[in-house]
Amino acid sequence: MFTIINGIPEDILGVVISGKTTETDYDQLNPLLEKHKTMNGAIKLFVEIDNLDYTAKAMWEDFKAGLHYWQAIKSVAIVTDKKMLENSLEALGAVVPGMKIEGFSLDERQKGLNWLKKQEN
């Protein structure tokens, strides 16, 4: 399930991913990604991951969204207690041209948000 984070700067899209995530969750997320891309020219994404449980169809939707928005997503702060996931996503950022991905632990939420605020669109 995706929960949108309110109360953060408007140029940052904040999402909490928790529990079971299905392809229908992307029906909520994709229009928000498009809105941020249109409003800001790029997407700065704050993602907090807690208890990740993706269905196969959700993984496919995630892959499709990533392909569709990969040029627009300029920076991603990943906040999670899953070190392997954090490291994997940081490695992805190292190979995707123009995208910065930085991982933070759950107790570093504010640090992650502050890092993202400093990133350019």
C-alpha cells in the first residue's frame, strides 16, 4: 500500500510503502508522478519503505513506472531498515545517468528529507 506524505515541500513527492503492494496502488501513484513532472520539470522522490510485500503484478507496474519516469526522476531518498534494499537502490543510482539515489535508515528520515531538499530539479 502507498501512503502519500503530506507536509513536505511541494517539489518533493513523499510516499510510504507498507504492507502488501499491488498493481492498483500504481493507479494512485502514477498520476502524482506525472503531476510532479509537469509542475517541476523533474521528480524528487522521498520513499519510506516499511514491511515491503510486493505482488508480482506490482513489481511489473513498478518496473513500467520506472521505465516511463526514469529520465524525470532526478533524486530519490530511500528510508528503510532493510540495508540490502538500501544498498541495491543506491547501486542503481550509480548506473542510471542523471539519477541520484541515497539511502537512509528509519531514524534518519529528516536527514533524508534534508538531502533531498538540497538536490536540484
